[in-house]
Amino acid sequence: MAREVRSVYFVDGARTPFGKAGKKGIFAETRADDLVVNVFRELLRRNTELPPERIDDVAVAATTQTGDQGLTIGRSAALLSGLPRSVPGYSVDRMCAGAMTSVTSLSAPIMAGLYDVALAGGVEHMGRHPMGEGVDPNPRFLAEKLVDPEALLMGKTAENLHDRFPHLTKERADAYAVASQEKTGKAYANGKIQPMLVPVATRSAEGGFGLATTDEPPRPGTSMESLAGLKTPFRPHGRVTAGNAAGLNDGATAAILAAGDVADELGLQKRMRLVSFAFAGVEPEVMGIGPVPSTEKALSKAGLSIDDIGLFEVNEAFAIQVLAFLDHFGIADDDPRVNPYGGAIAVGHPLASSGIRLMTYLANQFEEQPEVRYGLTTMCIGLGMGGTVIWENPNYDGKKDN
Amino acid sequence: MTETDQTISHEIPQTFADLAIDESLLGDEVVTHAKLQFIDLPSGAGRAGLITLDNGFDHTKPNTFGPLGLISLNNALDAAEAEDIVALAITGKPFIFAVGADLSGVPKITDPAQADSIAQMGHRVLGRLGSFKVPTFALVNGAAMGGGLETALQCNFRTLSSGAAAIALPECFLGLVPGWGGTYLLPNLIGAEKAIDVIINNPLAQNRMLKPKQVMDLGIADIMYEPADFIERSLQWVADVISGKVAVERPDVDRGDAWQSAVDRTRAELDARLHGAAPAPVRALDLIELARTADQATAFAAEDKALVDLIMSDELRAGLYSFDLVQKRAKRPVGVPDKSLARPVNKVGVVGAGLMASQLCMLFVQRLEVPVVMTDLDQERVDKGVAYVHGEIDKLQAKGRINADKANRFKALVTGTTDKAGFADADFVIEAVFEDLKIKKQVFAEVEAVVSDTCILATNTSSLSVTDMAADLKHPERVVGFHFFNPVAVMPLLEIVRAEETDDASLATAFAVGKSLRKSCVLVKDAPAFVVNRLLTRFLGEVTKSVDEGTPFEVADRALDPLGLPMSPFVLLQLVGPAVAFHVSETMNDAFPDRFYVSDNMRRGVAAGITGIWAFDEAGNRSVDPKVLESFDQGDAPLTPEQVRDRAQDALAEEVQLMLDEGVVADVRDIDMCMILGAGWGFHLGGIAPYLDRAGVSERVNGKRFLEPGVASDPR
């Protein structure tokens, strides 16, 4: 059977508000699978043109796949959402790039003509599932020096990155973090973020029901001064602080993907076209550099250069990791093409969910900026990886070729 | 952000200072706390208060309102009122909205002023939801009954979860009225006719509950959402209503003749059915009638009055006693050996393939989901029995109660044979053959020859001695009585009979099986006709005797009307069948010739093939069946209705006391439970003993009451 490679489109994306992990967080007593269910149902409500039975597969990412993030959450969340039982599902894990991998894993069969429509998602309830819960690293990692002992602690890998690039100072990292908070605050003030959010009922045994409608982590008014004095928990007199890194968060994201012809057939929106994607490995102890090789690889596959990219959504696990990426490609720390709505340092980074947040942000910016043709979403990944997806803007009007 | 209310003190706020709320009312209340949070509504619709009702337990202990719970809600309303909000919403804990007033303190109420305080507190607190400074919304996320549903009705708007387990105003079932606004608000929301269904007819139909779709169809809730994101969708709807994006439209209520005619029609039905025996439904109807014209204050005051009168009534106290029997005692039968002694039952045998046997087979298949073998004398009967069960399985499937796989599974479990060897590996064999001791003994002997030494042998006899049936077996210790009521699938009662030799393990197994069959099991001694049939037979004998002596049929049959029984004596006779009833009366007369009457008239009637006393014409009018008139030779000493009733009641009181003296059951509560669940005698009677006590019959006949004053009666 002859196959023709089809275009894959990002039809729509949404997310829960992100919460602070821990007992006082808005989602402290909310289940991770319920977070996913809320986003799935919202996406289906927003895209009534999509008959649910046309969804060929559901992939949901979670880093810790146990308890409310276990039970093959792609399938269980589909059932809990009321999707037809005929719709299958599976789980994905690539740590921070989980949701990104849900998207890429589902895109490939769409391109090949095996799937028409798919539902991708990611969730991490870091309050219920703290990073590293239940891990059992093989002793060979250390015995054979396969990885540096610091490779498993993300904060330490960020400090290592500062070591590698001495000119990327704590001051630059803090300045980047302040800007991220400012951009997020501005995006909120301009009503850019709210439409992407799905309100989630929260319940605590103590306080009863509430409703989460906005992100909990942002700290408006963050300044260089307020960041200067923060502790450096990963190294005495280090550079990485809670202020220039993403926090520990709870949240879920999801997106609808569809083949171009199927989107046309059903009348679905086509908000972004997937151009290429790539994942790449780096030394685990400097995992934050991962987006550099993954982006080069994705650009190369797409036949594009970094100059073709008009918008960047870079996950902000750590400011230093974004700076290292920008530095490599010769982009200024405050380049307006980068994270225009701010990033994870402000809104949070519920590990396996963040990839689709980046895509949803990019899709919105594509609509605002029809002069931009290409954009990319990229993120660093634990154990030394990076992931990049390059997207084309269907709204591109050709007025300004990047 | 979060305001909690965990530490409710027993201090009564000033608002309620005029009410008679004392420590005795506050006693052991499981307090449902009203937890208030302030939230930002979606779509920027503004700030709202959100109250969650939560008693701190999971859904198996639902939210209820006692005085402290109402105070908690009142405090939350105060706190919400003080804030700048655009809406107030109220919801429940997961799966439960609220299931009404906490009635656990009611039996302790000795003073009408205390009853009045409960009525008034409900109105004062819940009433605030109807006249709050901003629109109020009930988010009915789960079961909502009684005061819980009234809480929702007091709100200006209601959303409903399609997963809500049960919605009802069950007060009339117990002997109360929905008097925290229900009798006024509901008819004014959905009209008198529908409100009567919810407030009166459903409670009187085995306390029927509404499903969410019915609630929507009735117009009680404004919009329904699926449970997955019910709170989220509801709050979006709240936002849309507040912002004017959604306009809520409700059909106009017919306040004209339809209202009054619904009331009049129901009044006639209630009178025909209860003859004034149970005051609550009539009282509820009065209030619904009033609700057409009265203003809210007048209507609520009338509700207060009704609640006080009913809370202080013997009928309600008997109703609460009855409720406790069927909810608690029925689930934890008294005097039963420890369940750890029970042996597993993985295969069942049914001797006989007639109608009763086939019904039993169906029940065992459906509830135990183990193989069931039916046997009968010839293949034709066996085939008929199996076909009956298959037909019942098909009916379940057609109703959507089971799917095709389950139907296949059930059908595969049913087999029939003419050879009792089919029982070889059964753990439980029940016989449902002709009511004759010799035949039953022979059946058991044949079964014993093939089954293991521990296989339970159960008999569905209604009047024979189980001990006699076991007498000649090698292992009489495994024989139990298992007396079902007809129709087996519907009637909740199972009298489990311990014969003289029955051992603990067999009895424990029988109770475990009964529980799996989802029956309310009562342990009874091996005494003639056990409990229900003994009392009904004695009672029917007295009525028949009065006819034989010359009392007109009509007078005799109506004499017991003031009790509000589910059917009159001769209608019951018709249902049982005169032949069966007569046969039982003879058996009982053999056992207790002094007390159990055998009517020669009835003997002739049965011989002539009568099917009942009454014949009905096409319009449903009844007259004495001519065949009865031919058979009956009445005396010339007619009794007055009062005399018939006295005789029947006296006989019941005497028989109940004798049963207790004989140790037929452990406690008079078991007799009452049997009469409620096996004969359908009303909650207002408390089964029978509370009625006999309050009518002075027990005292007159036995020189003492069955129950202490206050247990199932107004203690004053």
C-alpha cells in the first residue's frame, strides 16, 4: 500500500491552572487523573466539530506513573473523560518532555496515515508524586561512572551548566527570571493566559470545594533585589535559586492533533503545522544543554536555520539553561521572540505536562503574529536530553519573511 | 482564602436565643459543617461564595442537618453576607449533597417547644438562601433528600449532577412533612400535581426515589451536568447566569383549578388508602393546598405547626422506630452465629421446578452467580422451570439491567435434571415441593443420599415443622428453614428457621446466603408458621369468624380500616388464595386449636372453588361473589366494626405475647420488622407492637406494653 506523508496539525491545546506542589497548593487534594479529565473534556467542548469516536489514540505523559498517575493514565483518563470506549490510550514517559513526546509519538502515525486524530496530554502532580518518588537507580550508574553523581539532581546539573559557561552569571539568570515574571504578569493583564486555562474544582477535606482559575506560582513584583538574597540550595554560594528556576508544581495539559486533510474534512482549526522534531542526548550532568543539539537536529531535518525561527518557546526549568541555549544560537537574553508570555519560572513546570503548555502558548502567538512563519518549542530533559519541535504558522501572511 | 468551621461550640447564637435548644438536642450530632470559600467565577463574572456541606465522613455517612449543622450553615451565611460577592453557591461533599434533618435526636424530644425549635431553625437558616443579598445556587452534586433537597429548593437556582444517587422528599414515608420549605417551595416551582408525586405519592410507594433525569423532567433543577466536571460546569453556569449570558426560563405553574383538583383527588386517594391512620401525608396535602394562595411567611409558619404536631405524634415515633428496624436491625440480625463459621456456597440445588422453585432458582443465579440445578419428577416440568428462568433472564436483559454477556453467564448457570445426582457437589439445596411433611422428608432423604455431609438442606415451608423434616436424616444439623415471601424477587423478608438440631455453622451459612440474596433475614424458632403467616392467619381467622357469626362481609372487611393496612383482610385472602389460606388455618388449628379458627363456611367455599370473597365488576365495584353467598351460612350475631377490630387487635396482642413467651424470636422488634417487611404493615403502626401499645390493646390483653413509652411513641 502506497503511503503519502501527511501534514500534522496542532488543532487546539489547553491546560489546568498550575498549582504549587505541597499541602498548601491549590491541588493538594485533587487527583492527577482528574486534572487530565478536566482538560480533555474542555478540549472536546471547545472543538465540537470533532466526533470523539474519531480519536484514534490517546497518549498521556507522567514522570511518576503510579497511583493516580498510573493505571495507564492515557487509557484511564480517556475512560474517565467519557470518551467512547472504542478510543484506546497509553502512557508516555520522557520526564520533563513527556507531553512533548506524547505529541511527537502521536504525530508520527498521523504523518504515516495510520491515525487521523489523536489526543495528547501530560500531567504531573509533584505534590502527590515528588520528583524521584520510587526511583531505584541501577548501582552501575555510579560504579561504572556512567553518569556523574550529580546527574540525577536537576538543580546540581544547572549549577554545572553555570560552571561550563562562566559568562552566564547569576545576575544574568536573575535578570532573565525577573523578565519571565514581568512577561507573565503582562500576559495575564492582557488576558492572554486565561483563555488557555480550564477552571478546576479543588476540594480539601478541611476547606471544602474551591475553584482554581489562575496559576498559583507567579510572583508579580519579583525584582533583582528580591532574588539576590535567595538561598542557593544546590551548592553553597552557588547560583541557582528558587527564584531563577521553575518551582515544584501540579498541573495537566492536553492537545488535539489531526492530519491536515482530516482537519479540513471535519472543519477543525489548524493552529500550527508540525514541521519537524528531534530529541538528542547530552551528558546527563549538564542536561540543561540538551535543547541545543535537539534544536540543531530538528532544524537540520526541516532544512531551516535558526534565523528562520520567529518565535521561541523555551521551557524554563532553569534560567541558566535558557541562557545557554540563547547564547549558543547568538540570541540576546531579552530577545522579544523568546517566551513572549513568560515561562515556567513564573507559571511553573509540572514536569511531564509542560511540553504542551509551550505549544499552546506558541499557537496563540502565531495567531497574534501572522508575520512569523516558523516557531519552535524546546525543553531540556533529565538524564541528559533535549527535545525540540518546529512548527509552521498557518496564519503566516508572508509580509515579513523570517 | 479558606474559612473553615471545624470547631462548632455548643453556644447558641443570639439569632436562635428565643428557641428551646438545649443540650439534649445537641447530644451526639454528627455535625455537617458548612465550609465557605470565596472563589473567582470563570469568565471574569466576579467573586462568589462557595459553601461545601461536609460532615467529615465519606459518602457512607451522608450529610445531615442537626441544630449544630444549621448553626454552622448560618455562620457561613453570615460570613458570606459580609463579603462583596456576586453569587453564593452551595454544594455537598463527594457523592452527597445532604440527606435531610438529623432525626437521631427526635426520639428524645419530650417537649413541643423543642420540636418547634427544630422546625424554626430550619426555616430561619435555610430560608436565608431564598432571600440572600445575591442570587443563590444549589449545586446538587449527589444524593439530596428531605432537608437536603429543601436546601436546594430554597436557593434561587439549581444545577444537578447526572450522577446524583437519589433525590427525594421522603418525610411522609417516616411520618413527617418536608416542612423546611418543601411543601411551599416545590408546588410553587413545579405545580401541585407533580409536587404531590414527590412529596406524597413517591414516599408512599415504598419510598421511591427520583433519578436525576426525572428531577429534570419534573422541573426541579434548572440544568444537569455530568459528574466528571460537575462543579466546574456548574460554576461556569453560575457565571453565565450572573453575567446574563444565560437566561433561566421555567414553565409557568398552573395555579388554577389544576392545583385544587390535584389536591382533591389525592385527598380521596389517601382517605381510601389510609383512612386517617397515618397523619403525615394528609398534613402534607393540607400544606400543598395552602401553598397556592398563602404567602411564604404564612406557609412556613404552617409548616412549623405541622412539624411540631407530627414530631410529637406517636405515628412519627413509630415511623422512626420502624426505619431503624429496617435500616439497622435488618442488616445486623440478632442472635446469629458468627459469620466466620459460614461455609462457602458455590453450587445450589433446587428441588422442584414449579413457579416457586423457578423463582428461587432465578434469585440464586442472579445474586450468588453460582451454578443452580433444578430437579423435578419429569423432564417436561424441568424444561418448563429452566425455560421460566431463561425468560426472566431475558426480561432483565430487555430492561437493560444486564448485558448480553451477563445474560449468557446467568443462563449457563441454570441447569435442570430429573436425577437428584445432579446435586452431588452442591453446597446448598433448597426444596420447594408440595407442602406435605411426608413428601418433604422423602425429598430430603433422597438429597442426603447424594450430597456431602455438610451441604445445607433448606426448606421453603411456610408452616410445617422444620425439626420434624430433619428428624430421620443422618445429618439433621444441616437443615434450616428458609421462608421466602411471594413474589420472591420483590419481598425483602426472609425468615430463617433454626430447627432443634441445626448447628451454628449451618445457621451462619444460611444467613450468609440470605445476605448475599440481599434479603433482610430474621432468625426465628421452629414454631408453626413462624412469624408473619402466624399473625396474619390468626388475624384473618378472627375476621372470618365474625362473618361466620353474622357480621356482614362489608362491615368485617372494613373494620380494620382505621389501621391503614396495605390491604383489607379479604383482599389479602384473595391475594393468598382461599385454598392456601384455609390449608394454613387448619395447620395452625392443629397446633393451637384454642386460638386459630377454622371456618366451615370457608371449607365449603374452598370446596366450591371460590377465589376470594369479592367479585369485581368492570367498573371495579365490588360485591360479594355469588359463589361465596352460596357456600356461606352466616349466624345471626353480627358485630359492630369496633367489635371486629377489638377482637382482631386483641388476638394480635395475645399472639405476639405468646410468640415472645415461646421464644419464636429474640425480641418484639423482630416481630415488628417481619410485619413491616413481610406483610407491608405500615411504619405508622411500627409494624404492630407500637400500635397495640398506643391503642391500649397490649395493656388490656397482656397487662403490659411491648415497648417502653418513648421507644416507638411520644414519651409524654
